[in-house]
Amino acid sequence: MVEWTESEVKTLERIWRNVDVDVIGPLALTRCLIVYPWTQRYFGSFGDLSTEKSIQTNPKVANHGVVVLSSMKSAMESLTDMKNKFSALSTLHSEKLHVDPDNFRLLSDCLTITVAGRMGSKFTAEMHATWQKFLSVLVSALGRQYH
């Protein structure tokens, strides 16, 4: 079980107040699909992902980015029990979708870059450390079924 200090919880709340799920989600997923093109194999039903432009303008990519980030934001409700909160998603990604669990980390890296870019100097080193802890716990929870 992960323990969260009051300061960390407040820091995460501060970060999420600055995150527009409808903007950050699509941007982070788009970045992931462009920077790590092998991740595209999980999105065969999304249509053309052959170019940067086609990924950036793909409404299914944008919609899925919102879904992913909305789910991540809901993790704030279960900071101390993310493994149970995301057990069904872990099972889905492992057993049905066969997603390589390292892709969760890749997406979290893209999300960090996107959030930091949007927040600029407001995204302090302390915030970054807390954000990385949050994402590490979330990635671990999503990868739980793989263990």
C-alpha cells in the first residue's frame, strides 16, 4: 500500500485543477502514438494513423485520450487503493487487449511532458516528484494483472 502525505494529496489536487482532460488527454495520447509508433498496433480500429497529421486529427485518438485521462483523474478518489480500483482495467488490458504493460509507462511519460508543457514554470520540481509518484502507482496498478 502506498502512503500519501497531506502535502502530496494537495499537490496532486493542485495539478489536476490545471489539467483540462479534454485537451491534455488527446495531446498526451497523440504524443505517445507519434513518439512510440509501435504503440499504434493497439489502435487498429481507429483508422489512419500513418502520419503525424492523421494521428493529430483523428477523432478516435482524441476521444480515447479523454477517456484515458478521465480514468486517471478518477484515481484521485482512490489514491490508497488504486490496485483495486484499476483491477478490471488491468485485466482488460492484459487478457483481452494484450497490451504490453510498458506502454502504460510510455504514456505516463508523455502525459508528464504534456502537463509540464502546459503548466510551464508552475510545474515545480516538488510537483513533478509527486506527479511521478502518482503515475508510478497508477502504472503499477494497471500492470498488476501481468504479475
